[in-house]
Amino acid sequence: MERRKLGQTGISVSKLSFGASSLGQEFRSVDLNQAIRCVHVALEHGMNFIDTSPYYGRGLSECLLGKVLPEVPRDSYYLCTKLGRYAPQRFDFSARRVHESIDISLERMRVEHLDLIVCHDIEFVDIRQVIEETLPALRSIQQSGKVRWIGISGYPMKIFSEVLRQTNLDFVLSYNHYTLQNTMLQDLVPFLQGRGVGILNAAPFSARLLADAPLPVWHKAPPHVREVREHVLNFCRQQGWELAKIALQFSVANTSFASCIAGSADPDRVAQWCRWVEEPLDMDAVAELQRRLAPIHNWFYTEGRPENNDPVAVC
């Protein structure tokens, strides 16, 4: 699988990466043996980057990875986990918890170092704490070799520029903002590249908005977004197209992003994704789908504290 450089880290990651949130049963109950098999399938098909978090399954995702990773040569993959968010309403970005969280993640996954560490969903807290306390603590730990590169993640676009105007990062991780429906992350590329910051794009299906499956109950799409989605799904069925396939191919095709992260607890689905990204992208289909998605182009929602969100929440 094609590898792309991640900013100035010196590493190259697979254009499609394995997101381990599903291993934590974040979206549905899963067969744990099948979930573990997904990791093997991802690695066998050329993915060399794994993304997880202690938040996913409240530690379950990391624990399951700990059943796989000791069997895999450590130099054959890059491992990313997160810190700061531990439950839906439980956040702790203190320096003390930074040290504890990293040590616990290392123990759960049975590895000696983390390649990437992410401050998780920072829009829910005072950004100043992340800049003044969390990131300095991480830079200190970085000197020990326990973590190699440091970044942040979150939903609002505002958080990335705000943090980077006050400190340095090695990379950022954004989700739902470079898809067939929402391409806002592309607008941030010149700013990020100008600072040598690597860019990871996650969630090409926008939490199933761009997949032929029922939307989860927690999806924040309002009625007019759901109506457009149904129209697009019906059109795809008429054309014999699979919306999820085109959505994944579209997100992966953009070489401005080092990797696109997608996750599943179904090994057959993971293998299918790996096949899809090696097939040609039908640009005529992309153009037609984006035309039909135009009424909700760049629609997004608020997440976290109001001050950490962009001024206009719905486009």
C-alpha cells in the first residue's frame, strides 16, 4: 500500500490506516475474536498505522490491541493513542494524568513506546490548559523516548489554528472534515503545511452519513441533511454505485493528508476497504455525487465548548 510522509516526523504511513475505535465497541457490540482478527487483516493488507485511544471502550480497544501487537514486529507498524478524554463527560488534561495515561496505555498494549500521542477532543476543555500544561508535559516525556511525536485532535476546525498560533505540533488529526460532503480540512492545508505539521484525516464515511446503513441514534444530522442523504443513496442504488466505496476512495485520494483512518470490527470489511483503495476512482461519479450533496456541502455541527467552535455552526 502506498506510503506518505507525515509532516516532518520522518516516517511514512499507509494511505489507509486502521482505526481501532470499533474494537472498543464504541458503535455496537462486537465479536472480540473477529475484532482482534481485524488488526491482523489490516497489517496483512499493508496498513502500517494503528490509531486508538483509552476512551474507546474505556480501555477495551487498547487491551485488545495488547493481545495482537506483541506478536507483531514492532518496527512493522506505527502506533498512535490518545489522552485527555476517558469517558463521554470525563476529561483530564493535567500534567499528572498525562504521565499516568501514557504508562497505562503502554501496559495495556504491551509495547515500550508510542509513535504518536494525541490530545483527544480538546474542544471540550480550556484550550489554554492544553497549550500551557498538557503539551509541555508531553514534550518532557518525549525526551524519555516513551512517545515520539505529539499532536491534537478534535472536531471544530478552529482548534487547530488556535493551538498552532501559540505552540508547535508534529501533526494534527481531524475527522469528518474531508469527505464527499465536507471538505473544510482542505482549506487548512496551506496553513498546516507551512508549519511543517503532518495531517491525518479520519472518518471518510462521516459516521455512516456516507454509507448505505442506518444512521446511528447519536448522529447529529438534522432532517434536511438526512433528506439529502436519502436522495443520494437512492440515486446510488439506481446507478449501481456503492456510496461508501466512492466516499472512501475520495478521502484516501487526497495526497495532502498522510493517511485516512477508518475502523471496523469486521475483518471482511477491512479487507474490502483495502481492495477499494487500490481501484481507480471514478471522478465523474465523484462530481455527480458532490453535485447532489451540494445543498449540505460543508454542513457541520458544534462540539464541545462554544468558544472552541467556529462562529457559524451550520452552513
